[in-house]
Amino acid sequence: MEKPKPVQTRLTEMFKMDYPIIGAPMFLVSNKDMVIASCEAGGMGTFPAHNFRPIENYRKVIQDIKSQTQGPFGINIIVQKSNPSQEKQLEIAIEEEVPLLITSLGSPKSVIEKTRGTKTKVFCDVVGLTHAKKVEDLGADGLVIVGSGAGGHGGETSLFALIPYLKKHVSLPLVAAGCMNDGKSLAAALALGADGIYMGTRIIASKEAEVLDDYKKAIVDAGPEDIVNTDRVDGFPGNFIKTKNLEKMLKPNLVDNVLSQNKRVKRAVSMLRAGRALFGPQGQKLSYKNTFSAGHGVGNIEEVLSIREIFFQTVVEYRQILQNLPN
Ligand SMILES: Cc1cc2nc3c(=O)[nH]c(=O)nc-3n(C[C@H](O)[C@H](O)[C@H](O)COP(=O)(O)O)c2cc1C
């Protein structure tokens, strides 16, 4: 497929990229090839810092990416106590002049302060106006708006409501996250006021993703009715494909019955589960390895493609949509 013409927005201007499409950071999924392919396809690739441990591997992957693509890339840093390596992850990212850091799950204050005056920009995950205004005041460079129905830990509000609402109250560039799979969703997100989209679930069903074939097949086969929201995997409500394995896990057990009686204990156990799932030893019983996280957009994903094909088809379809809208 021929390379489509660039689509310009505030996001593409900020990072000198051709298309306002970011391959989203995904725990245990984002790998070096996905990041490089996203950059080489005219968008941006990202990965969660916690995918590369110990810290030497993290620095090595940054250097490898820099040596294999000119395109801008980003790293997600979890800015919450459960991440013991956040200081080091930040320090290395600044030293290596990583173009974008995306903060999630906590306060981005220290990340914003330490990157000030460097080549690294900071976007923050937000799910509503209060946090969006707070991070704008702290000096963030942009927002990733995580809507309901997104893969991983989605927000609670529909992007149809959230994008125009935040656009009205915040002046930062906005990236829409949740069910952004194709030209239709790119057109909708830009029409609502976003400056770009985050593609998560769509690029799990890509040739570059090194997940189980069963995971890719489950995404291709599933519809929105097959997605369940549960906090049983890692302590926070997240969206997962209803596989046999997940159904087994969802059967109520004694611990959950006790937890449901007491909110504070429930919160403490949730934090513990999150810390173990993200930063604990690999290969434990409940993990993203044996459960398949995916967003409500699965119904619009029909085949496994390369990331280049996904991005190019998205841009071609976006242009067709603009031409064919009812007048
Ligand atoms: C398997 C999986 C793992 C994820 N891990 C992370 C993560 O480590 N950090 C993060 O900021 N977001 C994470 N997310 C959320 C994505 O970055 C993105 O917001 C989301 O996938 C967008 O929704 P979509 O899947 O409908 O495209 C994850 C999503 C999935 C599906």
C-alpha cells in the first residue's frame, strides 16, 4: 500500500510525525518491534517502562530503538508507590532524551518538574476534568484521555462526552484512548476535538505483537458483548475478554466475600494485587499473561495485520469518511 498523505494536528506538529496515531503502551505486550514499526509507519510507538526489567534492559531497549528509527517514541511510567523503579526510569529517559513520557496512576508532579527544560515532553493519563486541570496547572504538555471501554484500565466516561468537555476547559493537545481502531474512530476523535488517537487493542492483533496466537484470535473473534470489566486480575477495574480461564477466575470466592464487607480492606488488597501483578515475580497465577485484556472496540477488528498496514489503512479510511459524510 502506498504511503498516504500526512494528517496534521497539534500532536503531529509537536513530535514531527506524519499521522496522529500513537501505538499505546501495554504491559507485557509492547515490544521493541511494535515501537519501531509504529514510528516507521509515520506514527509514534510507546512502551511501559516496566516491560523491560532489570533497569539495564530498559536503557538498552531505548538505545536500540534510537538506533533503528528516527521517529518519535514514548515511554509510560507508573508514578505510584507500587513502582519502586520510577526515579531511575525517569532519570534514564531524560539522559537518553526520550521524546515523550506518559504518566499514569499517580501524580506526575515530579516527572514534570524534572523534565522541565529538557527535550522530553510529558503527557498524563486522565479520566476526567479534575485531574486534567491539575496536570495542566502542573505544566504537562498534553493529555491522554482514557475513556470507558478502553483496553487495560479504562475510564468510566464515554469519549463522546469526555473529549469535547475537556477540550472546552483545557488548552493542551488531547489524545483519545479507547476503541480507536480505524479511520472511522480517527475521524470521530478529531471531530470531537482530539489531536490524536492511542491504539491499544488494535495493535495487539498485529504481526509485530509477540503475544499468544490465542490472544490475537480472541480479539479478532470477539464482539463488545464478550468484554467484562473486573478488578480480579490486578486489583483495579479493567476490561478483559471473557475466556474460559477468566470465567473460572471470576467465580466468587471466600476472600472476595469478606472484602465486599469492608471498603478499606478491599482497597488495601486491591493495591497489593496491583503491585504484585505489575511489579511482582513473573509467572504468578493471576496475570495479564493468562488473561486477555482488550477494549470494547474488538468488534471492529477483523484480521491480524502489520502495524504499517493498520496505520496506513486508518489514514486512507479517515479520508474516505471525510468525503462521504452526509452533507
Ligand atoms: C493488554 C493491555 C495492557 C495495558 N497496559 C498498560 C500499561 O502498562 N500502561 C498504560 O498506561 N496503559 C496500559 N494499557 C492501556 C493502553 O495504553 C490504552 O490506553 C488502551 O489500550 C486504549 O484502548 P483500546 O485498547 O480500546 O485501544 C493497556 C492496555 C491493554 C489492552
